[in-house]
Amino acid sequence: GQSLEQPSEVTAVEGAIVQINCTYQTSGFYGLSWYQQHDGGAPTFLSYNGLDGLEETGRFSSFLSRSDSYGYLLLQELQMKDSASYFCAVRDNYGQNFVFGPGTRLSVLP
Amino acid sequence: DTAVSQTPKYLVTQMGNDKSIKCEQNLGHDTMYWYKQDSKKFLKIMFSYNNKELIINETVPNRFSPKSPDKAHLNLHINSLELGDSAVYFCASGSGLAGGVSDEQFFGPGTRLTVL
């Protein structure tokens, strides 16, 4: 089956840079996605890496190394509104369903 | 326009009852999904469905059944509700294609189910 690991909590201050790591074990690999979820809200898509390297979208970047089964989400110029849970996700062996990591709760302090 | 909508937003019911949650997407996606998020925020897929195939997570009890009247709707029926079914249920939709340039899923607002 698939399994993903993420840190459970990360704390940083406004304006800082934070990196949230994700390691995965899969039998087949179709790409790594990242989602943000605020308390009481729904997950929202942030980024996707199908190939190795860095993808940048504004203040957020995501990196993938398929040889290391590892990826990370990089959040720059942190703002209070970035306080949320962040999930990495991969597709399952058959490429049909998604498996989500346990989530990392990011707290941004003033 | 809301991309993925779910009703109801909150559902409180007694053990043993049967209930349904409705989901609609107006994005033209081929694939819809149901997820369960527990109190520890673990997000676990229950089903994925397109007009050709239903993929069921093997850990989902058969008390749960998805029903799709058409491509834009995927409703979730739950029979004989149990205390452990209390959770937030999210519907989502996506292209369903693996290995593309993006793998974005669009989530509905969630339905908080409480079983007493």
C-alpha cells in the first residue's frame, strides 16, 4: 500500500520561511500534491509535482525528488493567514484513488 | 458559482438511522470522490467514481454506498449509522487522470455528521 509521513506540527513567525517535508512509500508513483486546510474549511489545492524539481506559485513552492521518495512544500514571507494544516497526497497503486498524509499543522506567530 | 456543493452542512442523527449526503459539481469533471476526515484530521478516501467505474476503498463498510444519478452528482448513503461514523465527509471532483500536468481535486465544503 501507500504511506506518507509528515511532521505533525511546525511553528514559525510572520515573515519567516518554513519547509514542510513529506516522505512517501508507494508501489507506483503518479505525482505528489499539496493541499491546505484551514480549521473548519475544506482542503484546497496548492501545487502538484509530477516530475523532479521545483514548482513555484507565488509565495509557495513545492519540490520533488522521486529517487529519494521525498518532497517538500516551502512557504515564504509567512502571513498569519497561512496558519492551517497542510497535507501531501499521492495516488494509490492503481492511479485511481488518492492517499493523503497525516497533515502538518502550521502555526504562524506574530 | 459554487464548484462543488454538498448538503446538508450539518447532520445530527441517532444510531441505527439511515441518512444521505448529496454532492453536486459543475466543473464538468469525470471523476468524483468521497472522503472521511476524522477528529484527528486524517483524510481518508472512501470511493472514487466516474461514469465507468466505481473504486471502493476496501476498508469502507458496506453500510456506505455511493449513488450517482448522473455525471455531476455523487450522493453518499449510509445505513445503520454507528457512533464511529461521526466525522466530516467531503465530496471532491477531479479529472481522474493520473500523470497529467496537474492532479487538482476540488473539494466541497464538507458535511459534519454527528451520530448520537
